[in-house]
Amino acid sequence: MGKEQAMKEPKEQSVASKPSRMPTGITGLDGMIQGGLERGSINVLAGEAGTGKSILSLQFLYNGVTKYNDTSLYITFEEKKKSIIEHMKQFGMNIDELERKKRFFVFEYSPQEVDKFIKEGSTIEKVIRDNGVDRLVFDSITSFAVLHETEQKRRAAIVQLIDILKKWGCTTLLPSEATMTASLGEVRPRFGIEYLADSLFAIYSVRKGDIREAAIEVIKMRGTAHSKKLAPLKITNEGAVLYPDQPFFSR
């Protein structure tokens, strides 16, 4: 089936009849997680700045439309919508074209517009219901949380956000800044968000000689016999590619 045909065909499956797994379409990843993310789950993608969290997340959304006849929605608190669209074109992802077809929606907020996002929640929910949105990325949970001045308020805001996302019912990715130990033995997403999520992916970026190499580890995924290995990650001209059968390097 061609991409154009997939994008034009109506969705005939009911939510109940759809497979319980949602493929990410990212090369090398789905085989590590029994075919994909659990449908309707909340999934944290943790890593330091510049490790490719947004590329992976947008690829998950774009693949959903072009490969699996899904509809996607991206909420950004970090990068301007125009910049996102231009940057993803270098990977062959024409988001603006999908947006015109009402298959890919982008909501842009500045980091200071947390209250506006909460107030517009019903508007976003209407877009999700009216257009049958399947996949959602909220980029990022860190930008959303840091504007709350106390740890208690941050925690309450995150719990409220997770409740909203669960109510919307999409399969959701939450990019989050995190610190990694030098030995790769531990990942610490900020604000304890991992305890509220159904799965946690860690992206490691480690200097090897005069270059940095990256890898993904599935830390947890409820109800899934997931891979325990570090999978080397490379950003190519077609986006992120994982190599789960190749060794990363010894710890």
C-alpha cells in the first residue's frame, strides 16, 4: 500500500478491534518491545539535551500517519512550529503536507504558557475526538514542569497532566530531560515522572575517543518482555535508526 493511499483511506477499525500494540515504525525498536508500544499507554523518553528525543518522537508521529494510517498530534513547549517543520524536512518528513490533510496536528506554546495549555485542554481534546488522533507527543515534560516554583507544585502539575493525557486516550510519548551515570547503570528523569508512566526509555550519549555514540535502553515497560540490551542509536538522513543486534561497548 502506498503512502498516499494509506493517508486517504478512512479508518475502518474500531478502537476495540485494533491490535494491542502500536508499532513505532522506527527501525530496530519494535523488535525490542514485542512489536510496539501498548495502545493508550504513557511512555517516557529520557535523555540529556541533544540526544535525539524530539527526532525520535516526531518520527513516531510521522510513521504513524505514513505507515499505519494513524493520525498524530504534537504539542511543543520548546521549539517553534515553523522551525520543527523545517528541521524535519531534512529527514524527508513533510509535516506541513500532512497537516493540510488534517492527519498531523501541531500545537505550539511558549514555556510561559502552561496556564494557557491547561485552559485550552478542551480544545485539544475536541481535535483528538473529532479527528480520531491515535498518537500524541508532549515535548517536553521538563519545560512544562520547571515553571512551577516548588517541588510540590511541580509534582501536582505533572500528576494533573498525566490525568489529562490518560483521559485523551492516545498512545503518548513524553520526552524528558535526564541525567545519566557515567557507567550507564542508572537513569534519572527529572521530577520522578517515570513512576507515573507505563514505560521508560533511556537514551545514553557517551564519548568514545573523539566522538559521541548513543544508545537506547528499555528500562521498564509494563506487561512486556522487552529487550534488556543497549541498542546503538544513529541519526541518519532518514531519521533515527537502532541496531539492537550490534554491541554498544563494554561498561
